[in-house]
Amino acid sequence: MEAIKGSELNVPDAVFAWLLDGQGGVKPLTDAESVSKDNPCWLHLNYTYPDSAQWLANTPLLPVTVRDALAGESVRPRVSRLGEGTLITLRCINGSTDERPDQLVAMRLYIDERLIISTRQRKVLALDDVVSDLQEGSGPTDCGSWLVDVCDALTDHASEFIEQLHDKIIDLEDNLMEQEVPPRGFLALLRKQLIVMRRYMAPQRDVYARLSSERLSWMTDDHRRRMQDIADRLGRGLDEIDGCIARTAVMSDEIAQMMQESLSRRTYNMSLMAMVFLPSTFLTGLFGVNLGGIPGGGSHLGFSLFCIMLVLLIGGVTWWLHRSNWL
């Protein structure tokens, strides 16, 4: 493939445009530089910026389908081979921000042996690890190792988030053992995050597995082996997600049972209270009628004797309920 002039990749509002020096470091891309297999270029764009959007719409370096895909709205992980290049869509979790953790960030990239073009709208925090390694001189040396390092960083962030969700589930289970019910909606949000993770990470694992099996010219056997290891690691994370989803279903049933038992206990207590005071209520209503002939109505000790009788009656009913193991 012919070398590309640096001026053809000059995008004023690019997030960054770097040349890989082949030794794990990078240097800024200038108009005088030449992009080749030995010195590939990484051009990282925010496709919502005007200059970047214009460059993506008009550059002759990319096929029309690639230009549309890099600036499109496709968010489901996928991989498509287009001639010597490959178009890939990946998802990342920005778990350390204040955003909802179930809002995954999409990153689209086109890669061949001399060119890496990645686009995004929101910042992809996992790329910071790769950028840091490149700036320190210990990063990827070519396009194949760059893709492996990026996929590895994305999987690390996904694994960390899955571990955080797993810890939350363990805390919930411990609280349920102590009869503590989580706040309303907390378990539903946790389950939603797990399902969203499962929805997007499953096809992303398939993307990694396909990249490990494709005979891409810019990937070595070692790159393919590492990519398969990443796919296996993400697969283990998906297995853990499936287990967590099942555990949330069990906890939901347990919470519903606890709420039902609590309601039944309150109803039972109210029924006992009604049973205790039912005889006294009957007698109070009976002696409260405004008619003549009420026993003790003419005695000044009648009311006192009546109150003592009610206390004895309530005590007797309570004793009977206790003896019958109802209390």
C-alpha cells in the first residue's frame, strides 16, 4: 500500500493525531510526515466537531461505507472486513464518572496496516490507559498491537464494573439476611445494569473471537492469541453477569416474601387486638344503651365494678390466647 501524506490527515479539531514510532511511543503528525506500515497513524476524532465531520464526509482515503459508519449511530458491537481494512464498533463503560453506569459509550474505528481512525462522541476512558502507555514509550508498536491493547483496556473496565455490581449484590444479600430491605427501585436499577451489560458485552465477545480467528495481514499469531485470551476473559465476565441476574431474581422473590410476611404479621396482630377487645366492646355497647333496668345502674359502685369486670375479661382472653399459643 502506498504511503499517505500527513497533510491528508490534517484535521484541525481532531482529539489527537499521532504517528506510532514502532518502539512503543508516539509523535505528533505533521503535514511533512509520511504514514506507512512501519509508521502507522492514529487519528482520533469526535465526529460531532465540525471539521472532523467535514473530513469524514469528504476524505478520499476511506470508502463511502466506512465514512458513513464512522459518523453514524450504530452502537451494537460488530466487525466488518472491507478489503485490506476492518471496520469495528466497540462499547466501553465509563464507570468512574457521574453518568449512569448502564450508559455505555460507543467507539467506532477503521484499521488497516498503516492507518487507525477512531471516532466517538463521549470520551472513552479506557483509551486513557493506552494513551498513557504510548506517551511513556511502552505502548503498542503497530496497528495489530494497538487493537489488542485497546480491546484489553475495554475488557478491564468492563470487568471492573462487573466486579462492582457483584459486590453490590453480595451486600444486598447480607442485608437481606439481616431483614433489611433495599431502597425502592435499587434492585430494579441493578438488574437493568446487568441486562444492559449482557446485551452489549455478548456481541463484543463475539467481535473479539472473530478478530482472533480472522487472518488479517496486520495481525500476528501472537496478536490473535492475545485477542482470544481477551475474548475468553470477557466470556467469563458474561458468565458472572448471568449468575448475578439469576441472583437478583432470587432476591426479588425473597424481598416480595419478606414484604408479604410483614403484612401478614401486621394483619395477625391487628386480628389478635380485635379478639382481645371484642368481648369488652360488646359489653360496653350493651351497658351503654339508654334504657332502664341496667344491672347496677342505681349503685354508686356500679361503674367501678363494671370497669374491674372489663379488665378481668380482657386479662382472661389474653391468658387464653397465650395458652393457645396465639400470642
